Amino acid sequence: MSKKGKKAKVPLSDEEQLLLFQQKLLAEEEMSKRKERLLNQFLKDKLAKEEHNSALNLNKINTQWRTVLREVKTRELHKDIEILSQTFERVVDCKDSVIKSLAKDLSEAEEQYAHALRSHLHSIDQLLALQRCRLNLLEENYNMELEALTKEFETERKTIIDQHEKEIHYLQDVFMAMEQNYIDSEYESKLEFQSMWDDLKNKNLEEKHFLRLQLENIVEDLWRRFQDALKNYTDATEDRKIAFETLKVKDEKSSKEIEVQMKKIQKLQDAIIILKGKILVHSRESEEQNQDIREDKELVLVQLRKLKAQRTQARGIAQENLVKLTLESNATLKALREIVDKGEKILKLAEICRKFETEEEKVLPFYSSALTPAEQEEIETMDPEFKEELGKVIMDYKGMENFWKRYNKVKLEQLSLRHRRVQLLEINEKLREMLRQYLDGISVSDEVLSQLNPLFIVNHRSNLPQLLPAPTAQPGDKKPPATYTIIEAAHVVSHTL
């Protein structure tokens, strides 16, 4: 013992102390690493055990909760079945009465429709008979007017033909008289011409004699010269002279004949001009008469065309009215069929919708009024004229009042259900968020470990930040809210057991 005490008391050098210190540090590091490994292993085992316990507890809770829910649901279903059986019997009775009333209404509606159809067909037959009578009367009137016009036209035609024949005979007589007058006037004109011709001939002879006396001296001088030249000329042109003389004689004869014929032609031309003037006057008169006759004829033809056009127009209008009447009748029949089909469809939809009605809707299908007392008072204090107009409009739609009541009620319920659905979706989202937080609190993962979790406790420590000491309360300050630390029950039970 004394030796050991002596050895222990021997002082150590600095190097030995440094080595000893390093050995202690290494031993402490190994111990800390071993503790960390043990701690990690412990945490992993604990995590696996916690997950197993949480899954087991969750299954137990789910099974117990399901049994409780099944019992509650069975009780509710039994109650619902009893209520539904009672309501079903009531609804069946109501539907039987409704079916009977609808069948009665349908039979009455069919009778009314048949009566309306018979009356409509009877009125159509009356209209057709009236239209046929009207057409027959119009046709008779047209035929009578046509016969009268044809008779009048024939009489006028006969009178015009007779008058034309009379005028032709008159013109022939006038022509004969004019021809006789022309012969007489021609004879008188010939006599006058002969006398005038004799006078002119005498005057010409006198003038010729006077000129002859004046020209005898000149002629004598010229005659002598002419005789000299003539001798020379006759000697040279004896044969030509003989021919010239013969031609001269012939020329004189032809000139006389031409003068006579010209005088005759002139007389004839004058007579023709006079006759042409008379014929032109008579032709103008006859042309005017013919023009009047033509105008009368054209007027008659225009009136005849107008009457024919009126007849065709009346026939066209009657045919159009008949076609329009048939089309409108077909359209009304089609519209009535569509209305009947629409009513049947509405009745079928009403029967389908009645299955989804509640007990309250089946007992009280129509509410009394949707107006509040304030709105009712406002309507009563309304302007009388406007109130009367509003009453007339309401009376026009009085038959649709119950329909609009049910429609508005269904529309309001639809809107309320939508609003309720939105609220339930928000509540569901909040519950999902709370469930997710709860599941994050009872499970261990990298995401959970990285976040603040009050249920995660290791070595009696949480990863929540330490709360600072509460400041001293002043007299006027409010008391801060209390904070509570929550520890899972499964964690406590596993450590206590």
C-alpha cells in the first residue's frame, strides 16, 4: 500500500498529462458516439413501436366507430322505413285521388277538344259554303255583264256596219256626181280654152305682123346676104336640105300634137287635184269617224280586260284566302297537338318529381304567399290605377299562379342547397385540415420532423421554441391566454406500462 501511494504521488510530466488528456477526450468522444448510436437505435425502435401502436389503435378505433355507426344507422333506417311506409301509403292514396281527378280532367279535356274540333270543322264548312255561294254569285254577275256587253257590242257593230254601208253608197253617189260635174266642167273649160286660144292667136298674129313690118327692112338686107350664102350652101347641101325639110314638117306636126296632149294633161291634172282635195276632205271625215269608232272599241276592250282582271284577281284572292284558312287550321291543329304533348310531358315530369317530394311538400304543395307584411302594406298603399293595371296583368296569369309558386319554391330550395353545399365543402376542408394535422402529429417523417410538432418529445424535450417568461401584469393589462402542452395518450401508456 505504501508503494502504491508513493507511485501515485509521483508527479507526471507535461507530455504524459497531454496524452492522458487526449485519451480522456477520445474516450469521451467514443462514449458520446456510442450514446448517439444507442439513442438513434432507441428512437428508431420507439418510432417503429409507435407506428405499430398507432396503426393498431387506429384500427381498433375504426372498428369500434364502425360498429357504433352501424347501430345508429340501423336505428335511423328502421325509423325512416316506418316513416316511409306511412308516407308511401299516404302518397299512394293522394296519387290515386290525383290520378282519378286527372283522368276526369283528361276526359273532359278530350270532350272539349272534340267539341271544339267539331265546331271548328262546322265553321270551316260554313265558310266554304259561303265562299262557294259568293263565287257563284260573282260568276253569274260576270256572265250577265258579259252577255250585256256582248249584246251591246253586237248592236253597236251592226249600227256601225249599216252606217258604213250608207256612207259608202253616199260616197259612190258623190263620186258619180263629181264625175258628171267633172265632164261638164271639162267641156266648159275646153270651150273657154278654145276661145282664149283664138284670142291669143289673133294677138300673136297682130304682134307678128307688126314685128314683120319692123323686120322686113332688116330681113331684106339679111335676105340678100342669106341668098348669097344660101346659094353657096344649097349648092353644097342640097340633099341635107331636103331631109331637113321633111324633118321640119314632122317636127311641126309632133309639136302641135305635144301641145294638144299637154293641154289635155294639164286639164286632167287640174281636175285630179280638185278631186283629190275633195277625196282628202271626205277621207279625213271618214277617218275621224273611224277613229271615234276605234276609240270606243278600245274603251270597250279595256273595260272587258279590267273585268277579266278583276275576275282573275277575285279568284286568286279567294284561292289565297282558302289556302291561308287551310294553313291556319293545320297550324292551329299542330299547335294544339304540341300543347297536348307538352301538357302530357309536364304531367309525366310532375309524376317523376312527386317521388322526390318531402312529406311537407306532399301535405302542403302550395304556400299561401311569399310577401312579407311590409310588402303587403306597400301593395295596399299603391296607386289605384297602377293597382288596377297590375290586377289585370295578374288575372291574365291567374291559371299559372300555383305552377309559379311550386317553381319558385323549388328554385329557392335549389339555391339554398347550393349554399349549404358550399358551407359543407368548407367544413369538410377544415376537417380534412384538422385530420391532416392530427395524422402529422402521430406520424414521424422528414417533413414532420422539419416542422414544429408539440407531440414529438425526446428526452423530455420538444422541438417547440421555449416560451419567454411572462411579463409582469400591469393593473390595466388583460390576462394573456393560457398555453397547454399536449402529450399523446399512447405515448404515456407505453412508458407507464
